[in-house]
Amino acid sequence: MNDFRVLNTRAPRVDAAAKATGQAKYADDFKMPGMLYAAILQSPVAHARILHIDTSKAKKLAGVENVVTSKEAGLIRYGVSPARYDETIFAHDKVRYVGDEIAAVAATSMEIAQEALSLIKVDYEEIPAVFDMFEATKDGAPQIHDEFPGNINAEVHQEFGDTEAALKSCDLVVDHTFLNKRQDAAFIEPHSCVAVFDHAGKLTLYTSTQVPHYVMRTVAMTLQIPVGNVRVIKPYVGGGFGPKCEATPLEMSCGLLSKITGKPVKMTYSREQVFLHSRARHQFYAEMSLGVMNDGTMVALKNKAVLDGGAYTSFGIATVYYSGSLLGGPYKLKAMKYDGHRAYTNKPACGAQRGHGGVAHRACFEQLIDMTAEKIGMDPVEMRLKNIMTAGDMTVNELDMSSLGMKECIEAIREGSDWNNKKGKLPKGKGIGMACGFFVSGAGYPIYRSDTYHSTVVIKMSEDGGVANLLTGSAEIGQGSDTAMAMIAAETLGIPLENVRVYSGDTDYSVDLGAYSSRQTLMTGHATKEAAEDLRDKIAGFLAEEMNVEKSGITFVDGIVKFDDAPGNFEKIRTSYIKEHRGWTDQPSGEFLTFREAARLAFLKGGTLVGTGKYKPHRLGGSYKGAAVGTSPAYGCSAQIVEVSVDLETGQITVDKMTDAHDCGLAINKMSVEGQMQGSLSMGLGECLFEEVKFDSRGRVLNPSLGEYKIPTALDMPNVRSIIVESNEPNGPYGAKEVGEGAIMPTIPAILNAIYDATGVRINELPVTSEKLFMALVEKNRIV
Amino acid sequence: MVCNNVKFILNGYPEDFDEPSLTIQSLLEMNQEDDPAVIVELNGKFVHRKYFSICSVEEGDRVEFIHPSFGG
């Protein structure tokens, strides 16, 4: 039981009505007077030098206002990490994948813009291309970026403890490999942007993005506009999942064309262009060895990763880092060695999709744990319970588990799924499997080197005292962050949720790094709490002065004010308020002073009431070797048990039931937490069983549509039991931390472990189609 | 001992030092780099943490300190 009035409840989302009734406006809904339509010309070949671009015929087409190439856009390099700015708005010397952007057109209609694209003549000199991550790093492979010989885009090598010695000391070492396929995030709303460059030289982008702040900075840099003259407004967004975490050629092209034409310019990607832009899940190859003692104690882990990064870096440095670092927990290890590298290939660039670099390697590791448990005759749940960390532990790679409800999650799913009565007792063709995982709750540093606050929030009280207007640059992308911030503000101010209005996703409101790395609940939440406390303190100060009482005795709860838990002598304030509102029919009444009256008094005494809050992770000191900020201020964790049925004649897999427990510290909004858990499960299920972006031998995407690239529907989802575990994170606002990405970590391995339990066949390559499983069953029967 | 002014690039910007030598470890400490996960690249190549104390920065070198935890 807790004393929360607003938090930790099942609150309706603040944006639900707008979305359900169609009032919500997405970027493509925007129409403006004189607006032009833009389209991008993309390369039809995977690797070629650009010899010549002739835009003359396109420019002459009636209705075309402008055509731009790298000549107009310039060659300022950009990317995600400043250490890897390897892209320009348009390709200038060569194209590196089918889909690489070459030019853009702005015209009076979309049809004219598309026709103009067909009139742009590009002379290519095709050069050999490479599409396989292993082939790309062999001697003699076609070189994709001159500055990165051997097509190695990034590599990370880490060792904690003496891994070889530790492995030698083990009773048993088990090896495993794993390969997934490149995936797409399949958000329902394609990228879309409307750019408006006004007469004062200010550029405003209305764009479907997760990160207004980073888009603002990148567009300012590449278009050479002062950063204070670029405003990014995020309208309603129909999903992001990671690929919308960076500025896109669509945004930069629209901005450039608007700057040149002086008119609003809109562009929306087709679904095919979404696939070509990608920035979604990498293909990963994992090779691991786990050393254990006969009693199941884990000792050492050796982990190798090869990533197919596509033609540009995007988030790739972080991806290859996470493939190693996120295996440091949630189990105790004495030693860990990681060697990872990311290769360039002539395919669309991969980026940071939900769970980032942790998903595929977690799948491999959790299968490896099951394999090891089987060899030593131990129940998989018991093996994990034996080795899990607890709050206060530090991982072998120096991640601080300030809170960790891993044990509670495992015990919850064991009981919730009736594991003990099912494991080893199901008929052939039925299986049960489990897995665990964990993820960061915000990144310790911004992507660009800076001491900037990660989140700032402003709460302005309406002058009549009735409504708290919360202004934040954070990004509501469907995950429920606006509702979470409204709930935090309401709880802190002591007012009903309906008295808080959230205005978000606008870089003019405040600095917020955006929706990535599962950061907003913790970081924007902290800033929101601080802003509300600041505002509450100011109102209390004016009240104390007016009523000649101690400020410390004033509390706000449920929209009323208490003075040392009593009503206090507030008649004068009420009388003044009522007289000021002559003619109103909803005059305040009741035994207690209302928050509305108190805030109104504060405005009359002090003017506009504003509370400000800010957050950046706490730094403990300047020593590199110290655990100062670290990878993240907190970590969420998850455990899942999945039950499957396999048709042994066809390999058809049906997921019958999923039991999921996630430690989110404190559930700000229980409904949103469950939604994130179930969304993660559906995404993991799709990646495990259905999803693969396929290419032909020339690097062209074969299935760039949601008709061909299968994602789960409601018909594919089983009954899901979601169990919320709350470990009260000391670094989180009211104890809260992430749920958006940690919950996807166990899904793939839990399904794979269940398939093994049902069939005796261990699949280590995704997706596990019925055909793949059928062939594996045939092979198993043949060998047997 | 003669100290030469050594010019190099750190995180994209020119720096110089007058010490006889400068290791990656010293450079991290001088810059108060406190990310235990920091990735160091020297002339585009990854530098393993175990070599920070013995890897020297030379004239014209390009050094990057990268905070690798982001995205998703």
C-alpha cells in the first residue's frame, strides 16, 4: 500500500480521446497555404560512382519549384555520434546502397514531384558491392568508405577479469552461436515532415521524430542556420521504436527546399522508403562460451559479435558496445570478455531498434544458459535464481544495480505460469521455456559531448489557478510519456490529473534529449517532479506569508490545502476569490481551501507562477576509473515464460501463453506499463518467428511492404499475463525506471527455449519459420 | 630534456601539449573523463583499456573519446 493519489494507478491516457476520435494531427495531416510537396531521388544501384547529375529537364517541368542536389545542400557531414559523421544530405561522389539519397524536388503536387524525379538523369559507374558482413571484412572486399579500411565501421574490445584463466577453472564450458536477420521496426506512421522557413530566417519543422532536440541540432548544422533559429515540433507520432531517433534526409531536404523557395514544404516517405531508410535492427552474429561449476555457478563469459551495419554508422558504435555490455547483468560473473565489430555493407544503414544491441546477444546468452542447465541437470529457473544479482551489486563490467527486482520477476513468472507443474511434464509437441533480460534506464551522457541538462521542464500555472501547464521538449511517441509526466506533476502538486495539461515535443519549450535509451520516465520524470516542487514551494510561500503560518506545515493533496493537517483560517482568501469571480457558478466551497484559490492568491501577490525543473545524471568525480556517471543511472529487468505448441508434422509454431514480469521501479501508470510490456512481447514474437528484411543479389529490398514483411497481429498474440514488479529505484522519480525496452529482452530466447522443450531441436537462427523448424525436425529424426 | 610542442586532434578539435610524452590515460585524466565505459579511438583504431597507460599520443594523431551508451 502507498499514499499516492495519482501515481501507481490505471490512468486513462491524456491523448486517448484525441487519438480515438481522429482529432490527433500527425505530420502528414498538416496543410498550409502555398505548401509544396517534395520527393527524394534515391539510387537504384547498391554501389556506384556518381559521374554526372542532370536536373535541367526536371527543373523545366511545370509545377516544379526547385530541384536540389549536393551542389545546393553542401557537403557538411553529419551522423549520430560526432565521432562518426559519415553522411551528407545527398550522395555526391558515390552511392553506397539502393536507396541512397541523390536529389530532392519541390513541386506544387506530389504527382508533379514524382514525375520530376523521373526526369533527373544520373550517370552511374557501377562498382562491385558487398552485402554480407563476413565478406565485407575480407581482404579484397569492395571498399565502402575510404576512411574505414577493411569496412570495419566500429569495434569494441573489453575484458573484465582474466577470462581465459576463469574458463580454465570451470567444471564445464558450453559454446553457442546465434544469428538473427535484419529487421524493420514497422511503425505504422511513416516518416513525415513539413518544413516552414519564415521571413525572419527561422526554420520550423513539424516532423514525426523521437528526438526533436537532436533533429534541431543536426538540421541547424547541416543547413547552416543558427541553432536558435531552428524549431522542431513533434506532432502526434505513430510509433518510433528507435529508427526515428535521428535526423533524416527527409527533414533536411524539406528544410533546404523551404529555405530556398520560401514556402512550406512537405514530404512523407512511402512504406518502401521507410524500408530503404531503415535505421532499424542490425543483423547480429553471436559466438559465446559460458563457463560454470558443476553446482551451476556461472563464472566466465566470452562473447564475440559481428554486426552488419549497412552503408552508414547511425547508432552503430553504441550498438556494438551494447552487444557486449548488456550481458554484464543480471547474473553474477567473475570474468567477461567481449570482442565486437560492426561492418559496413552496401545495404540500408541499421540503427537503434528497441532493445538496441542487447536483443540478439541476450537471445544467445539465455539459450546458452538453458543448454548449460540441461548439461548439469539443473532446472533453468533454479540456475538463474542461483546466479542473479541483487540491488546494490555491481556487474563485472561496472554497472551499478541500484535496484534490481530480478528475483521477484523470476519467482512471479514461475508461479504465474505454473512452471513447476509443466516443465518436463508436457506432452511431445508442447513446450515451456524461460529467459531473463535487462536494459538501461537512460544513457549516462548525451550523444554529443556536453554538460547539458538531459531534461528540463517548465510548469506554468494558469492565472486563474485552475490548470498547471507543463511544457517539455520530451517526445510522446505512443509510449505514454505525456501521461506519465502529467501524473508526476499532479501527484507532486497535490492536484487531480485532469488539472494538468502537457505540451510536449517542441524544442522551444525546453531542452529534452527525447525518447531513446528508455530515458524519459526517469529523466524527464525527475525534471517534472522538480518543476512541480518548485511551483508548489512558491505557492506555499505566498500562502504562508498571507496567513502568517509556517510554510513547512502546508500540504497540498487532492486539490485542497491543509495547514498542519487542519483546514486553517482561510476565510479572507475565499471571500476575496468569490468576490473576484462574481457571476461564476462554480465558486469554491467546502471545509478546506482549494488549490485553485491558493494558486490564484499566489498569482495576485507574485505575478505569473512558474516552476522549473532540470535533470542530468549525478557525477561523482572526475576519475576515469571511478564509477562516476556510468552507462546508465538505473537498470530495468524482466523475466518471461513462454508456452508453445509445435505441429511436429509441419513445424508450425503456436505461442499459447506468455507470462511476463518486469521490474519498473514504480509503475507511474500501471496501464501504460502493461502496454509497454505487451508491446515488447509482440515485437519480440515477431522478430523470433516472422520478421526478416530480404535482399536480392543486387542489394534491392525484396519485401518492402507490410504485406510481405510479416509482423504479428492480434490474431498471433497469445494470452499474456503481465506482472509488474516494483523495486523502488533510488535514482528514479518516486522510484520509477524504464519498461519500454527491457521487456523485449527475454522474449526471443524464451520462445526458442520453449521450442526446444517441445521438440528437442535447438534453433539458433531467426526467424524460426515453420519451414526452418520442419527441416530441423527432419534432420534430427534422420540422425536419430 | 627538450620538450616539443606536440599538436594533435582530440574529439575533432586541435590540442597541443608540451610534455615529453602524453599517454591516453593521462589525456583521459586531464580531460576529467569520467565515463568508465568510454571508447577510445586513436587514428580510427580502437584502443583497448589495458593499453591506456602505455599508448602515447604523437604529433598529428586523432584521438576520440566516445560515450557509447545511447540509442534504442
